[in-house]
Amino acid sequence: PTAAAPSPAPAAGVATAAAPSSSGRHQLRPVKYDYADSFACTYIVSVVAASIAELATYPLDLTKTRLQIQGEAAAVPNMQYRGMMATALGIAREEGPLKLWQGVTPALYRHVVYSGVRICSYDMMRKEFSPDGCQALPVWKSALCGVTAGAVAQWLASPADLVKVQVQMEGRRRLMGEPPRVLSAGHAFRMIVQRGGVRGLWKGSIPNVQRAALVNLGDLTTYDTIKHLIMDRLQMPDCHTVHVLASICAGFVAAIMGTPADVVKTRIMNQPTDERGSGLHYRGSVDCLRQTVSKEGFGALYKGFLPCWIRMAPWSLTFWLSFEQIRKMMGASGY
């Protein structure tokens, strides 16, 4: 008798299930598409992982912002300088422990756009540049992908970042006896649009985008490069140890590259504006950079570096571990 032709193998990434044939036997047939590596799933997972990391490390971000504002023209004359721990404890003692999370709502809104866009766009560009779609990229190509992904993501998320910075500074303004500028995230959003129009939502977007490009050059590029370097040179599997080592390196490099632009961005965003939405202290990022260095010295550009690095290290660690673990649980490939 003539042997029956073998049934074709199911396509990769497609789940199969047993279906009864006319002979009563069960055959494999495709039932659904594996969505774990899709754009939508990667986007959602990156937002969830970023939200976890943001909630865990947000007090350090608030402390960093307060330290960066000290010494600028908008501050009180002869204001006493405080370090990282003194600033954090001062906020908790003078304003209440929950104030350490003041402004976290717009920060989470920001990650809905920022983290999703940066992770997915980097992944798309990496696959486009890679010959087989999964091979590790040269450092210069990975750097180009990281800079582009960070710049695009931050430009789209800049309005939420502006609202976050203004909400973060309200506690200090009230302690100094100044009238509050904003009452909530929604009120801050409305006031920005009222004073500067829709374009006012992108105040400080240029240093914002510059900072994000540098940070993602440090974060995405370093994580991707170090992770594959460890796996290739040490013959280690894609495991938690590799993720921890790569994320620690990524957080350190990102802090070194991003802190100066972060100081400029924070000061431009925090400065008061006139009726037309123009800043009263700085004409732009270059003017802010020049004034900061001339009045306070080059070291002022790294004001808040310690909390910035201390925040970026656990943020990067929490984000990448959460991101990789959630993807693994869903059956996706390693990032």
C-alpha cells in the first residue's frame, strides 16, 4: 500500500493542538499566533516594567531634582546647601514621607509613552541593522539606535516630564512661603497650556531630548552590548546574573552621560515664565549651560550625580529584571 505523505511541520512561533482526523487519529494543527514577541506585547511589557521601577525608585528622583535646583537664580539667596541624604530626610520630616512620591502620577504617564517607544523603536532598528535579526550589533550601530530611540521617545513624552518637574517643586515652594504655582498634575497641565499654548508643553524639550539621547546611549547601548559580551565571552546563558551585571553597567554609564543635560533640563523646566510662556532666567539650553558654569563652576553640571546614579542603578536593575522576567514568563525570546 502507498504510504501517506507526512504532514507539514507547524510554523515556528505557532502553537499547535491535536485535531481528530478521518481515521480517528489525532494530528497537529495550528491554533494561534505567538504574540509574546509582537510589537504590542513588547510595548505593554516595557510600560509595566518601567512603572514598577519608577515606583520603587521615585524618591531618589525627587531628591535629585531638589538638589539640582539648589543654587540657581530662582532659589532663595544664601540658601543652605544640603546633600542627598539630608535632602531626602528633610523632605520626609518637613513635608511628610508621602511627599517623597509627589509627582509620581505624571511620571507614570510619561512612561506609557517614553518607555514603550524607546524599547520598541530600539528593538525595531536593531533587527533592521542586524543581518539575521537577532545577532548582536557593533557598538556604533547600537549607539546610533540608542540615541535615536531615546530622542524620539523623549520628544513625545516631554509634556508629561514638564508637568512632573513642576509638581515635584511645589513642596519646596510652599516651605519657602511662596504661593503655589500648581495644585495637581491636571492643574499644572492646564496652566502650562493657558500660559504658553500647546507649544508650551514642549518647554525645555531640547535639553530634554538631548538628555534622553545621552541616557539611552548609556542605558540601551550599554545593556545590549554588555549582555551579549558576557554571554559570548563567558559562555553564560541568558540568566538573571547576566541581567544584573549588564543593568548595573548600564545605569552607571547612563548617569555619567546624562547628568549634565539633566541639570540643564531641570532648571529650564522649573524657571518661571512670562505671559507669553518665555523663561525669565534662561533663553535656552546653551544659555542655561553657560550661566550654570560661569556662576557655580563646572562641578554644578554634576550636581545630583550621586542620587542620579543611585537612582539609575536600581531603576535600570529593576526595569531590566522585570522586563526580561515578564517576557520569559510569556514565552518571548530574550531581549
